[in-house]
Amino acid sequence: MLAVFGHTNPDTDAITSALVYARLLSRQGVEARAYRLGELNFETPFVLREAGVEAPELLTELAAGSQVALIDHNESAQSVPNLSELTVTRVVDHHKLGDLTTSQPPSLRFEPVGCTATILLKLHREAGVPVERTDARLMLSAILSDTLHFRSPTTTPDDREAVAFLAPIAEVADVEAYALAMFAAKSDLGDTPADTLLRMDYKVFPFGDPAQPQTLQQWGIGVIETTNPGYVLGRKAELLAAMDRVRAEDGLNGVLLSVVDILNETNKTLVLSATEEKVLREAFGAEPQDSLADLGGRISRKKQLVPTLEAYFAPRT
Amino acid sequence: MLAVFGHTNPDTDAITSALVYARLLSRQGVEARAYRLGELNFETPFVLREAGVEAPELLTELAAGSQVALIDHNESAQSVPNLSELTVTRVVDHHKLGDLTTSQPPSLRFEPVGCTATILLKLHREAGVPVERTDARLMLSAILSDTLHFRSPTTTPDDREAVAFLAPIAEVADVEAYALAMFAAKSDLGDTPADTLLRMDYKVFPFGDPAQPQTLQQWGIGVIETTNPGYVLGRKAELLAAMDRVRAEDGLNGVLLSVVDILNETNKTLVLSATEEKVLREAFGAEPQDSLADLGGRISRKKQLVPTLEAYFAPRT
């Protein structure tokens, strides 16, 4: 049985693409089962309810040597703790290639598109497997979520085509209205504790050159995409305290939390300490004030934050 | 302009798949050009002549930041010396995933099939790009070469299907006769110097755990696939002397040279010193005599030699 899962702190793509890929493999004769590596965010339950499916089971432990398929991630820092003991036979992803290695030839399908689900739709079409309503709804939702309904600079023509193809099968007549309902669900944060908010869409990235250990840095970068940034920024003090705890717990060099205004496509990033302030000034030319840095239209962690930080922390030769 | 190339010490797949992929990309609107990273072996000129195409140009240098596509390899030890300075945007490969990383999301297409060309045929068919005679001939030849016309344990049903699909387009009526002619060309080694024979199909593999530098080993493994093993084994003394030079030049922990009898599907491996002898005894249960170890039917470096060595050199925990 192949265990299929997305990254820790799962977003909608990490959950729905694990479900869709496991189902596709099963239909192709490969025994596969979807799992999740953490609690759902506020958007995903809305999506699962609309699609009429249950959340995948939480993965607690996998025996060494188990066969796994990674979805929407490939770096060990974003996966199960004992990834190096597992046998990765398949990966479907749209991120940069990190520290993954395999001991046997794997099936890898990476494309520089906005969402894993866009690649999954291609896999269905290439294999001549008809897309059913539930899967169409899950893939459509993932693409709208990852691309912020085409607002993100990660959006590609393939993502737009995929949505156009999926919407009628998914029986979503008004895609913009559906996307706004998703974003509203995501923004309905209620009295969620600050630690949970920070960890909801949070990834740890290694920077520097592994061959020069003295250059290595580990940064945690959280993103809160919301239609109601005022609410989140109103809890700045609590969130900064949570960032301070996470930095100590995870042994990080720095922590950033970007509050992304989905509808206005802007990013205001919380600045924990002088370390983060220096990096935001030097890498992004930002001018932090009152523990807040205006990063303008840089709303994509993957395409706009991480590459800049990677270049900033790269050893000068 | 995207530079497309296969591994150093190129075999037929590394050369022909670079040509075919560069042409496919060009037909899809991506400016691309095929290169080679070394001299042709004795089989490839036969294949190129039959297909009526020139060998790709030798790649001498690429400026830092150049965009490249890797074909039939992904490990830095088998690629251009300055790979870490280049931007890898695409990889098509059927080997295990090694030390490759990228700073942007790449296009990766890895499948555990017998030959890169088998994947390239899928790319044509998925994109609805008709396969032309020349490309069909190149892909067919690469698959027959890599799988030793289905004799190798690396062969998959996809490789067989690809050959069945390609043969009529390539206008190869008798596939077995064509494969034997290829193998005969490959085996016509004439008075090639022993150093050249050793390096013709030769790859360097890192073993051990990068996180535990004291466990790291670098081994060079050459393979000579031939229909005339007696000729090669008759030059054992010269070849052992060449192996000794390569071990010193490349700073290796060990060197192996497997002489694979294509038609009888057997492997006799030259044993340089007590280091190699110990490993062959302990990892493969072989009983080397007179600097020669009978490895029986283990004719695939990728599927039968390297995984065993990897397990042997893995740190015990």
C-alpha cells in the first residue's frame, strides 16, 4: 500500500491533491491511500464539504522502508520526520527541487505551474482516465486556492486552462463567486490561538550552501492569506509572541509571518527582531516600522520571498 | 537558448535522447540545442549513420546562469563540471535521483523505465507531436541499446511497447537483426587504448551518507557491453593498469570494470586490488580469482550493481 501525502501544515492543495492522486493511482491498479501530515486550515473543510468527501486520515507513523508518494512538496523539512528511512517511489510537485534523493529510479513529475492539481489533471488526461465530479471539484478548488484565483504571480496559462476544463465537470457555474466563498471561509479565523494561526501555512526553509556549513541558516516563513488583513494585524502582539516561541522551539535563525491581503494583493510582514529587520531591509529594501514591513505586491512565498532570501543567503564567491 | 545534454562518457541514449528532446522542444517553441559531454562510443556512430544525422557538438563551456536541460542523468558527478552554477530548468531521466537541487520549480520527468527515449516517446504522444522517421530511429536505437534488446532486467513493458510503436515509423523491419548489428558495431573495439575502453561507459558514484562525511566513498564503475567478451578479457592486464591510473587521477576509493557478455547475459568484473576484492566478496558473494570476479547474470549497473553497493556502504545505524 502506497502512502500518499502532502506537506506538513497542509493547505488545500496538499490535502486535495493527495486524495485525487491516491484515487487516480487506485483506478490505475496501484494500491494507494491518502494521508495528511497535520490539521486542516480554515479553507480546506469548506472545500471538502462542497466536494462531499472526508478529510484523509492523519499520518502518525510509517515503518522504515514503506513506499510513499510525495505530493506538493519534496524537501525533508516539510515532510514526515523519518523521510530518509522511507522509499519515495513517486513525487508530483510544483516547487523547486530540494534535498530529496532516492535509491531507485522514481516516478517524478514536476512542472513549474501554479498548483499540483494542474499537473494531476494532466495525468488524468494523458492516461485517458475520465475526471469525475468530486475530483474535478477538489482539483478546481486547489488551483483557485494556490493561485488566489489567478491573482498570484505563480499562475500559468496551464492553471487557467485547467480551471476552464474542470469548472463544468465540477458543476461550478460561477468560479469567482466560488473562489470568494473559499477565501471567506479561509478568513473566518474566529478566536484561533496565535500559535495555530502562525503554523497554519508555515514552512521551514534551509538557506546557504550545505557544502559550507557555516553559511547554513534555517528560517521559518508563515503566510496568512486573508480577505480581512485588519483582523490579523490587530493581533500583531500575540502573533509576535508566537513567532518568538516558534523560533526557540524550532531552533531557527529567523521567523517571518506575511499577512497577505488576497483581494488587494498586498503583503504586510511581521518583523520579530533586529535579525529579521536587517534581512528585510537588505534583501527586500523594506523599511520596517513598529514590527511591520510593507512588502508591497510580493504575495507569493514560493516565487517572491524564498528566491530573494536564497540569493541573499547564498555564500559570496 | 536551452542547452540539452546527456551524461559524460555518453552512451547511445545520452546522445540520441539529447538530439530528440532538443528537437521536440524546438517544435514546441522552446529554443533548444543538443550537445554531448564527451566522445562517442563505438555503437553511437552506427546509430547516427543509420538515422542520417550528425553527432551533437561537444560542449566545452557554459557561462554561469545558463539554462540547461539534463537528459539521462541528474547527478553532478556525471554532468558538466560547473553544474551548480547553471540553471537546470528541465530533466528527463530514468535513474535514481541524486544530488540535484534547483532554485526555481523545474520541469522534471523521471520514470522507472529502461531508457530515456521511452519517456521521450511519451512526451511526443502526450503533446500530440507526430514522431518522424529520424527521431523514431534514434529513440528505437536508444531503447535497444539501453535494454540490450530487452535482455537487461531494467526492461519494462513500456520499453517493449515503445519499440513496437517506433519500429514501423523507423522503417526497421527486423528489430533483432538491427539490434545485433548495433551490438556488433559496439563490439568492434579494434586497437582502442585500454584507458579509452575503460572510460567509454564509465560513471562515478558517491556512496555513504553525506551527513556523515567519514562514511563517504567515491567509486568509478565502468561497463563494457560486448558480443565478444573474450577479446576484452584478453586485454585484462592493460585494463587493470588503466584502472589503477583512473583510481589515482580521480581520487577514488575503488574502481570496477564489468565486462558484460550481451548475448549470454553474464558479467565478469575486473578486480583491481584487495579493496575491490573485499567489496565484491562481501557485497556480492563473489569469489575473485586472477583479478576477475564472476558476477553471474548481474548485467545492469543501475539495477544490480549500484543498489547493492549503496546498501553495502550505507552507514549501519
